Amino acid sequence: MAVIPGDGVGPEVVAAQLEVLKATGLSFEFSEYPAGDNHLEKTGQAMPDETIKGAQAAQAVLFGAVGVSAAKVILRLRAELGTYVNLRPSQAFKGVPCIHPQTDIMVVRENTECLYAGIETRLTDDVTTATRIITKTASLRIARHAFEYAKTNGRKKVTAVHKVNVLKITDGMFLDCCRKVAPEFPEIEYEEALVDSVAMRIVQRPEEFDVIVTTNLFGDILSDLAAGVIGGLGLCPSANLGDEHALFEPVHGSAPDIAGQGVVNPSAAIMCGAMMLEHLGEKQAAQKVQNALETCLTQGKTTRDLGGSLSTMEMAQEVIKAMD
Ligand code: NAD
Ligand code: IPM
Ligand code: MN
């Protein structure tokens, strides 16, 4: 297992995650690799080759968070590992204070293109541009993944989220691809919706959504939005998946406003651990970690962002106790 703790709260949530993973009794080897702002300051490099190689050689990668060098680090990793899917669940937990306790949304985010292509130009002193790339290959692939996900996980509906009223050609193609795939899954309801109104509906009526499939930037924004209605970013893990590699990271960033205080919520990172176990075929252990975490959340054994009083490590210890 390659472990990239990163900056800010990254190392804090990863430490908690590793404690929980070690308590499963499974014998993983964890090799730590540097990346991020701190490493940049020390060495002049945010993303050392050694870290890329370590991640590529590993069975799976656990990532914490990095700060301002995030684009150089996490986008590079996603590209080098060929992880074209980003699964971002936002599920409300019993007993956790939130706006909408019935929320259970899986955002299936395209993870390789869109405005993340990195093509920005300063044309003149006045004019700058960014290129939004949408390909048929990536759109068909993500649409298929979303429907497959829905089918194998007992989900009922896939909503393709777009902005085709403005982005006629790019989102036109994205939607064409979703429409091509949808009939291959007749048991799954298919719906299309504009991203702006989806944002409003997630705030008011998140229960209208099940699986959302969308392009890279909309997926980034909607996953933080969905986190907001279930209690915050401390509760949202994510899985970056490709044909050969898998990287698990919380949806949140390095949270510099609370870093170093030992109060960051480790739940997202702990759920990343459970997602990794599931991915590796360790279903029982994955379920055990997830159940233990949910027990703690339900009993209010949480960090202060959810109204609890535990430190990050105390919460990890409570999860471990609940696993026995
Ligand atoms: P953020 O996700 O770091 O924090 C947003 C807010 O949510 C903050 O108030 C923070 O304290 C709170 N928060 C986040 N995670 C939490 C947790 N687990 N428990 C409790 N509270 C939590 O977003 P930001 O502040 O906009 O970005 C900070 C830095 O992180 C930026 O430099 C950004 O580029 C980077 N970033 C990195 C990643 C990544 O490494 N994958 C992801 C997102 C942002
Ligand atoms: C995320 C982050 C990254 C993204 C940034 C840090 C490059 O916001 O993982 O959600 O936009 O994908
Ligand atoms: Mn984000």
C-alpha cells in the first residue's frame, strides 16, 4: 500500500485511518511517500518521481490531502495512475446532525478531462482562455461505469448532469454518450438535468437523486455541495478507479484553518480505508470498519464539526473499540 499523507490535515486523517486499518488484523505493508506544499518547500518539488513510482507499484494508494500544490500532485497522480472514475458518495448517517437525513447520492465524476485538461492561455493582456475537453471515449466510459455501478449496487436511477444550454457541443456530446448507454440498462431509470438546477435541488430535495454522472468540474463542485447537506466534508470519502490502479482520498482538502489542532474529522479517511478494503476483496473487513464508524457517528462519538468533543485520534480509537 502506498500512503501519501500530504499537507495540513492530510497526515492527521491518514494517521487515524492507518490505526483503524491496522486494527482489522489484515497484514498490509504501508510505504509512505512525500508530496505537496511541505515537500515543495523542502526540496523544490511538489511531486517527486519516487512518489509516482511508488503509487504505480502499489496494490492501492491512500492519499490524505495537499494544499496549494494540489493540482500538481493529485491531478498528476490521477493521470499517471489512469484513474478515470471518481466515485464520491454522500450518504447521511443516523444521528448525525444535517440538513437532509434522507440523502444518499453517489456522484460518479469523470476524472480525466473537462476544464482539468490544463490548457490555459493568456491570449492578450486582456484575454485569457481555458479549454474544456470532452471526448466520446471518456464520456462513454464514465456513463457505462455509472450505470454498471447503479446496477451492481441496487440503485434505481442515473441522472446525467450537464449544461447543454450553453455548452452545446461539449455537453451535447457528453449527453449523446449517456443516451447511448442508458438503453443498455433498461432496469435503471435515466434522467437528464441542468447543473444549476441540480445544485438547487440537492439543497432542497436531495432525495430526488440516486446516482449522478457528470463531467469533471461539475462533479467536483456537486460533491462538495452534497457533502454540505449531510453534515460536511468530514463525511465524504472518494475512490479514484482505473483499469490498473486505485487511489482513495477524502473529498476534502488540507483544511489549513483547522490543521495541527488534532480536531479534524477522520471519518472520510476511515471510509476511504473501507472502500480500499472492499476494492481489494476484503469485504468483511470493509463492512466491519464501516459499521464501527457508523456506530460511533450514531452515538455522537465524533469530532467537533459534528457537535462531538473527541480529537481525531480519540475518534479513531472509538472506531477501533466498536470493531471488537
Ligand atoms: P477544504 O476541504 O480543505 O476545507 C473546507 C472547509 O471544510 C474548511 O473550513 C475545513 O476546516 C472544513 N473541513 C474540511 N475537511 C474537514 C474534516 N475532515 N473535518 C472537519 N472539517 C473539515 O477546502 P479549502 O479550504 O477550500 O482548501 C484548502 C486547500 O486544500 C487548498 O489549497 C486546496 O487546493 C486544497 N485541496 C486539496 C484537495 C486534495 O488534496 N485532494 C482537495 C480539495 C482541496
Ligand atoms: C478534489 C479537489 C481537486 C479537484 C483539486 C485540489 C485539484 O478539489 O479532489 O475535489 O478539483 O479535483
Ligand atoms: Mn474538490
